[in-house]
Amino acid sequence: MQPDDETLQYMNAVNPKTDVLETWLSQTQSAIEEKFGGTQGVSCVIFNANPCTLGHRYLLEIASKRSLGVVVFVIEGKTDSGSLGNHETSNIEIPFKDRLEQTKMCANGLSNVMVLPGGPYIIGRNDFPQQWSTVERSRAHSYAILNSKLLCQVILPGLGIKSMFAGDEPRDEMSEMHLNALRQQCRDKGIGLKVAERKRLGDRYISSAMVR
């Protein structure tokens, strides 16, 4: 699938070296095929895991039961920030290597789940503005669309993955914005997106923010 001009420009802005993307796609696809014997029936999940919670485990269990294999991509964040990941209002930022290890522990016992680094092109919302003026809201929405286009036009087709799972975002406006952009792009590109209701603890939704 050939990405549109807007997505190509965004890819170049993220990293102008096309061989970086090609190398990452090739290495990642090889790892997936080695684990599952191919990509048929393999779905993906994208976690920030800041930190990993019982809600993440709940989503993995759903995806595991409904897929032959599940690849979890853990968002790395910008390398110039030490791969801290999303910069959220709590100012609690867990380094990538710790979030990756937590996610592997979270997937323990699910034999058809593998956890991989998100690489340089699966972008977290650390690029998004922190305040909510009209201009910044528009900019955040644009980033959400571009991130979703890059995922659905380039990354998933490049890996041969045709479905993904996500948790709903009933309490986080920015995450909901990204999820809605992802819904639209998945529909447009023929990628199956299954959105699970977030796990509750009593009458509260479990979230990383709650844990922090």
C-alpha cells in the first residue's frame, strides 16, 4: 500500500532516512514470523505502559483469545528524551526499558503474545501539545491523524498485520482523540480494529493514571 503524500511528508519529518524504516520493518517482521510461523491471524496492540496495569493484562487476555498471535509494541518515545515516553500531567515518566520489562511481565503466561519495542515510527503522544487552546487542540488532532495514517498505511501493511486491539478511552480526551483517528484510518484501510471496554475496579476504570 502506497502512503499518501501527507503521510510521506510526516515519515520524512520523523526520520528522513528511508532505510531506517525498511530495516525496522524487515527485522520486526522476521521476529514475528519466527515466533508465529507467519503473520496470518496475528494482531497487534500498542502500549505506552506508564506503568503497565491490570487493565493492560485484561486487554492482552482478550486479544490472546481472539488471535492466533499477538504482537505488543511498547512505545519508545523520543531518543533525545531518553525514551521516556508520554509526557503526561502527573510528570511521572517511566523509562522505556522499564516499561518494556513491565509489559513482558504483564504478558507472562500468554504463550501466543510477544512484546517488542515500538521502534522509531510508532509515535507516542509526547509530540502532542500539553495545553488545550483552540490552536493546540487542532494541532493535537492533526498529529493523531498522521500517527494513525503512518500506522495503517505503512507499518501494519509492511508487517502483514491486518487487525489490532485497543482499550476504550472514556476518561482521557487526548487518548480518545487518538483512538477516534485510529478508528477512521482502520476503516479506510481495511484493518480490523477491536475496541474493548476498559476494565473496572469497582465503579472506576483502571488506568495508568489511577496507578500513578
